[in-house]
Amino acid sequence: MTAVAAETAVEPVIVDGLSAEDYHADRTSISSTGLRKLLAPGCPAQFKYDRDNPPAPKREFDFGHAAHQLVLGDGPEIDVLDFDNYLTKAAKTARDEARSIGVVPLLRHEYEQVEAMADAIRQHPVAGPLFAPGSGVAERSIYWTDPATGIRCRVRPDWLKQLPGLTLCVDLKTCRDANPDAVSKAIRDHGYHQQDPLYIDGIEAAGLAPDGCRFIFVFQSKTAPYLVTVRELDQQSRDIGRAKNERALRIYADCMATDTWPDWTGPVTEIPQISLPTWAAINEAEEFLQ
């Protein structure tokens, strides 16, 4: 399948070999990241601006891209730069040249760190077998139409394993802290409980999980010894995420139909009131309004 077929088809489409740049540049469908940006603390106006004005590559994302390459065997090439930092003109030039041709630049010590992280994944008793070479397909792009809104959606599973009677979607995330409490907060803060059900819905819509799909998170700390936490979302959190996706899809459908992209407030005739956060209002009312 070609990228054009993915953009114009009504039926689900599976695209292998599509570059990450082409996937993220698509304007005919919406991804999990896009849906999350439509809801508070984001808003449609910010979503549209960010979509029309893609940000420059961020250095912190280089680790994630490189980890995917070493663990999944798929993704952009890595250019190892023999510099200690990016303070010199030569280092900056080498970095910029790498990015201009779609290559991930890493300093030598950064690459050694990512290698150690990949080795920790391979040695982990659960994550290692999940990512066993040849046991799954990396970075497969899936497009389908949401039946409730008619909106074209897309997902790109990190690693898709089709087993007898079960399909696993395994998602690798590098983070500052992979302890379970930090992971739980990251799921809330980044809306990963929306990513989980959208990916499941897309994989099942594409016919890749006839017996159902399970979404598995693999979080890895970027600090030695690069500890790993493997978790599956509980059903209540998944239900909340799916409900948020449904609301975001309705918002997106309305924005597309009217070409109106409101901010947090939307059209009003009077200035709205605002209050303290609930916890602060309770604490301060108890102290000062008695």
C-alpha cells in the first residue's frame, strides 16, 4: 500500500515501510497525539497551530528514536558524532547536517548510553521476550475511519506481535523515572490512557487482532541501571481514555466541518468566572472563612 492509498481509502489500510516523517506529516487523518491536544489543557486553536507549524526536532526525542532503532530494529539511522558536547561550531554543524537528511545525531557518550539501555531491555525477563527479534513487526502504520464521526484516524504501533489467539501491541517509552508511581503519573500527564484504546481500536478495525488485542507499556528509565517497568492499563483507565477519545473526535469533526478552531473559552457573550483549584479552595476556605 502507498501513502496515497492510506490517505484516500475509506476501508482500513495497513501501510508497511512508511517513514515516520510521512506518517506524522499526514493531514487527512488524526493520531492519538492530535486527539490528546484537542482536550484541556490543550485546545483546538493550539492543535491547529502546532499542526500547521511543526516544531523543530528536540534533543530529548533523539534518545527515544535511537532506543527504538536499537531495540526494534526500525527507524531512522543513527549518526554517532565524536564530540563531547554541542558547544563547538563543528559539533553543531554535524548535528544539523544529520538532522537535515533524516538521521538521528547522538554524541558518542549518548550512543553508548542508548546501547546500554537496549541491552537492559534485552536482559529484562518480560520486556526481552516481548521484543525478541523476528517475533513482531515494528512501526506499521494503520488507517481506519471512526464509525461514529466519519473521521479518518491513524496509529503506528511500536511493535505488533500476532500470536495464536492473541495480538500484542507493545509500546516502548523512555523516561526520566520508570518507577510505577512515576509511570502512573506519566500516563495521566501525557494521556497515555487515550493512546491505549485508540491503538486497540485501530488494530482491531484493520483486522489484525481477530481474537482481540492487548496493549502493553514498556517504560525505561534513561538513568543507569536503566530499569524497566512493564504494565498493562486497568480497564477503568482504558474506558476513561476511550471516552476522552470519543469527545476529542467529536470536537475535531465539528472543527473540520466549520473550519473553526476555538481556544479554551470559545465564543462567549460575558467574561467567565474562574476559581482556585478545588484542593486550594477547600484548604484556604477552612483556614480563612471560618
